[in-house]
Amino acid sequence: MIRRFDFGSPINTGAVVRALQAENGPVPHFATEVKEGRVTFTISLDRDDIIFGLGESVRGMNKRGHLYRAWNSDDFSHTENKASIYASHNLLLFFGPRKLFGVYFDDPGAVEFDLGYTRGDTAAITSENGDVSVYVIEGESLTAICREFRGLIGRSYLPPKWAFGYIQSRWGYESDPELRQVVKEHRDRHIPLDGVCMDIDYMDDYKDFTWDEKKFPDLKKFNQDMRADHIRLIPIIDAGVKQLKGYDTCDEGLEKGYFVKKADGKPFVGAVWPGRSYFPDFLREDVRQWFGDQYGRLMDQGVEGFWNDMNEPALFYSEESIAEAFAVADQLRNENLDINSAFALKDAFNGTANSMADYRRFYHEVNGKTIRHDKVHNLYGAFMTRAADEGFRRYDASKRFLMFSRASFIGAHRYGGVWQGDNNSWWAHIKLNLQMLPSLNMCGFLYTGADLGGFGCNTTEDLLLRWLQLGVFTPLMRNHSAKGTREQEAYRFANWEDMRDILSVRYALVPYLYSEFMKAALTDGMYFRPLAFDYPADDTACRVEDQVMLGGDCMIAPVYEQNARGRHVYLPEDMLMVRFRSAQDYDLTPMEAGHYWIEMALDEMPLFIRRGHVIPLAKPAEYVEGVDSSSLKLLGWLDKSVTITLYDDDGYTTAPDLEKGSTAITVTVVGEAASAAGEGLTLNTEDLIIGE
């Protein structure tokens, strides 16, 4: 059951697709205070209460004890003290001996979440604008609450099947020959690969929807060559449109008034990669249609996937903020700079980036009303993603395109996936990657992953290998790094064969991973879950922060510490550990419920299958289109006969049918032997363990 309560004048964010009448009266579970235009919702916390949610944010799966702020921020240093990073997902789940409910704060402006930070026994959530719809979600379990919420916000985005392949990316790939060489290095070594991302270097002077014809003289032919080798090119699109007379996107946007404006009606000018830029008003339907259709220029060249960036929106400076900074510099130019004046000079220029003053300088048109940007800030990236998706559907409604974005808000989960922002090559960020996965799933973002190996800083061979072992299971599996850092393609390292072998596991698991993803998306389920969702009565399981349930059958527990030769694992029930070294080289170990230290060499990765469950494994392939989903080996630990459901489709259809695409696989156990049958499938049961 979901109940809605409105405060102030809520803005329609597009997050909710199911209309609910707002109720009067107090919000269940919370004390409410309205003061000076802000609304604060307070709830007492018992000692054992856990708080899940907030999608993409720092720290653990249990968010209790920290201070968070919903404010999409271009901040690549994801340290534990950060209240905000790239996205805002305002869902909380309260879980404890006397609590079991969810609450969604539908507010596109700044929202503060004090989850036991000021007082350990109190959570206080504050809408800084005071215009918010509060949805209270009741259910019999955490899973039921999430499914109810997902029914409220709509079905998750469906990527094409090829997007479950490995993607190689780097800021710095500058030309057709360089990208061809990256693909060749993978293919020559039989390292699986399905996509290559093109960062800002492919553009003509950083102008959206253009490409440098000197570096890419025939982009259409280049795409055709890549497709013949089962590779997709995935270019980046930024939010800012370069200020340049004669650049048609800029000229048309100015002529038709499509860019956000200042109070005086003039277009707001801020700087990103190309320097001074304009920003489309994505909150307007006509602007979304115009911008969404621009993607067609690249799709005409054969492009089938994109990633949206800098869409918080990120601002290096505005015309106003840079002028203010230079004024401070002029004032201090001839002074003997002491501690105060030296920091004042530094802050004047550092403060030009993503400043709150700039976010108050421009306005949007929302349903005929003019609204200052900071009131709807967290919607900007989400509506850019929406513009792209709507453009894809107009271009070819019969086909799925890949789209993932940096900034997002609940609602954008219907239009694309997200990557978890510009992380660093830190061991701590492997764990953060893992912890974000179920939190994002709660909010509808199923197609997600992090920059494997880390975006900033210099990776190491062992760090990348361990991160790939987690990435095997994330729907978006992309290796991405920044210009100026160590090159981190798998083939750059001495033991690249180990990375190739780990990637072979991903492709062998594609039939299972794709099936579980699609079933979760089509039934409002979760692909990743905290252990508490499956074992709510097991207090130890409820507090595990570095293991995650995957699909209906598995648990993952990656190694994420430097120089670690293994890790502690808690099994809340009997499970079969699969120790993978490659898709064809693995060991099976039945393990009873309990605590274990497991040895795990650097070239090994574990997967835990619940007893009584079975998963399929395909033969290795070098691209998703080469995976044979009809000939499968079954892995599991069974005591009796079982039937599992495997979903598959053409990987492109935009109207998948769960019933028609599902195949029942029946595993029959007789004594110590097993046999399996499934329509149109060849099944091998030699790796099914029967009994003990």
C-alpha cells in the first residue's frame, strides 16, 4: 500500500507514473515541522534499525549514521565525507524489529538526509524548498516494498543484449586508427569485447553531435567495419552546447529559444569542455524533442549506443562567476598575500566551479511556469536522458539502444542506465561499487556498473583484475580511465591472460545474467539485493556490507582488498561455491551455512549458488552474439528434482514477452544421478552435485 502526502506546491518530476490522490493529516511514522519554507520529517531510531536506500551515494548499504544531501554534484572524489555525488535517489527503507516501510521524497531540489548523524537515535529528512510529495510505502517484506515502489515509478529501462558484453573506454581515444588498434589488440589475444566508448576527443572542437573529420574521415564506414567485427561504437554526449556562431545546433537553439535563460531573458552562459556554452532546457517537451532528434545524426552513421555526461549540469564557471573571480584577483594583485588573502584568492577561482550562485542565475519553463534552476536542479540530467530515449524511439521504435548517464533522478530509470560516476583507482571503490548496486536497484536502476579499474589515478594490475571479477556480474561492464593516467586496457599488463580468462566467465554467464536482469525488469524485481532482503530474520546476514544477492539463485562476495589472498564470507544457508579461474576451469565446493575464511588466489573469483538452485553456463565466446544459449552446462547442488526458468529473446525487441521468452528447464534427480530437459536446449548435468 502506498499513501501520498503533499507539502507546499510540489513540482511534477515525472518520477511517478501511477496517480495517487494526496491525503491530509500527519505522515505515518514521522513528526513533521514546517519552518521558514523548509519541511522536516523526523523519526526516532531504535538501536537495531537499519536504513537502506539513497541509490548512488557513498558509504555502505546501511545508510544509518551519516549526513547525505540530494544535490547532483560533479565531484569525482568519492570519499566517505561527501554528502552528494552525481545522482539523487530519494528513497529510504526503514527496517528493524519494529519498523518495516519505505518512504520516497519526490522533490527535485535539495533534500538533506540526517540519518542519525546529529543524533544517533533520530533521522531527520529536510526538504530545503518545502515543496515535496511524500510517498509512504507499506509491505510485508523489503522485497515487497521495493516491488510496490517500482510499480509506482514504472518499469526499468531495457538495454540491448549486446550491452551485456565487455566495453573498453578511455578519455583519450582520439582517432579511427587508435580505436581500431584497441579492438585489434583484444581480438588478436581473444580477449572478449563488444563495445568501445568514444569520449570527448572524437568531437569537432567539443561540439555535441559532431565528429572530427580529420580523425574520423568516414565514421559510417568505421561503424560498418566495427559491426562486422561484432563491435559497437558508443560516443559521449555532453549537456553543454558550444557557444559558436555557425554551429547549427547552437544557432537553432538560440533562434528558437531552447536554452535556459537568466532573469533578464538572455541565455545563460556557462563553461564546460568547449568553453562558453549554452544549456538546453530539458524540462520543456519541445526542447527534449529537438535535442533528442540530434542523436539521429550519429545514428545515421550506424551508432547504436550513447553515454550522457556533464549533465548535473557541471559548470566550470559562468560569465558572472569568472568576472567576480578576476575582480578579486585584481583587488589582491599588489598585496602581500597572508593566510587570509591567499586563501581568498584561491577560493575565488575554485569557487567558480559548480557554484550555488550560478545555479540560481538561470531558469526553466515548467508547465508554463518559470522556475529557478536550483528548485529543480536534480531533474536536469534525468530529463536529458529522457530526451535521448524519446529521440531513439522516434528514430526506430522497434529497436533498443544503449543509453547510460552520469546524473540521474528517479524516473530516469525508465529511459536509461547509469554508471556510478568518475571514481578512482582505489581499492575502497571496489567495495563502494558493490554497495551501490543494490541501492540503485531499489530505485529502479538495474542497468548499472562502475568504471572498472578506476577512472582517476593510476590503476595496478591486481586492482584491475579484482575489479573485473566484480564486473563479471554487473550489467554494465566497462573499463574506463582518464587521460593522463596509466593505460589500463587488459592487454597492457603482463598477466593479461588472467584478465581474458575472467572475462570468459562473464560471457559464459550471459544467458543467466541476461535472463535474471530481464525477469527483474519485467516483474519490478531486483537483480541485486542486500542479504537482509532474503534473510530478514538472520541478524548477521542483515548486517553484511560486502556480499550481495544476485538474481534468484546466487550470492557474490568479491575480494576487494590489496594483497588479500582470500576473504571472510558468511553463508546464511548451504551454498555451492564455484571457484572460477576461467569459464572452463573451475572447482565446485559444497559448503554448509556458517562463517568461512576462503583462500582466493589473485586469478580466482568465487560465485555462491544457493543449495537447491541451478544456474546455466554457456561455452566461452568473444562477443555476445557468439554466445550459444542453446547448449548449456548446469551448475548446482541438488537434493531433489527442480524446475528453473530461463528467459531469452532476440536482444533487440522493445516489447519483450516474459511468458513467450521463458523456457522451463526441469532437472530430474534419481538417486545420485541427474538429467535435464528444456525445449530447444542441449543441457549438460555433469557439474550438478547430488546430495552429499
